[in-house]
Amino acid sequence: MSEFANALQTGHPNARRGWTLPMIGAVGLALLLGGCGKTETKSIQEEAAMAQRLQRVGTVELQVAVAGGEPKTGEQAFQAQCAACHAAGALGAPKFGDAAAWAPRIGAGLAALTNSALKGKNAMPAQAGGALSDLEISRAAAYMANAGGAKFSEPKAE
């Protein structure tokens, strides 16, 4: 057995001190040199993947509300906002003019129909706070219900 190994086994204090500092230095040098010579190059595919991950997911559109002017009629509001789903009956929406689909809704009353439209129901998102006023949404609800057999009068501006 070497003199160094024998000194380690017997616990000689100078033996441990003698190799600890060089070992720490060697480990530190290995860690330092491990990163040398490496450059960060990315392939075109990696760059494209990163660009796709960082792309914009949405936009914000601000519209200026024009004060004054007359509110839309029920038909105008229906064409502007509701026809996209209710004309074809998309996503379970009661189809415009379908008396059987509108009958239970008409029985609930215009206030309930307007409330459902403003707050949203099933697949229909809330219409309150959108491009149309609450009055215009109420008028559109009355227009659609009347096409399905109701006899609601169009809500008036207050």
C-alpha cells in the first residue's frame, strides 16, 4: 500500500489536507472547461418552432361608441347580431320562425328571453356589453319570438 493511502487510512491530518484542495481545484476546472467551445446554434426548424410558440394569440379592438342616433329595431339588431346562429339554428339555437322551438321560450315571457340573451344560455354567449345595447338585444328577442308566434310589442326607449 502506498504511503499516501496508508496515511488516509490511519487518519493522518496532513494526508487529507494534502489532496482535498487539489481535488476541489480539479473539479472546478473540469466544470469551467466543460462549457468551453460550445456555441448556441439553432437550426431553422428550432427557430421556426420558437417563432410559432411566441406568436400573438389574439388582438384587442377598440371601437368608439357613437352617441345619439336611434337604437336599432328588432329586425336590424337580429340581422346585426343574432342571425348568424338563429337563422340556421346553429349549436341548438331556436331557428328563426320555428314556432315549435320558440313556444316554450315564449311562454317564459319577453323579460326571461331578454335576460337569457343578455347573460347567455347554453352555447349562446352573453350579449350584454357587446356592440348592441340592452334595449336593442331586447328588441331582437321580441322580433325573433314574434316570428315564432309571440305577440310581444317592441320595447321602447326610455
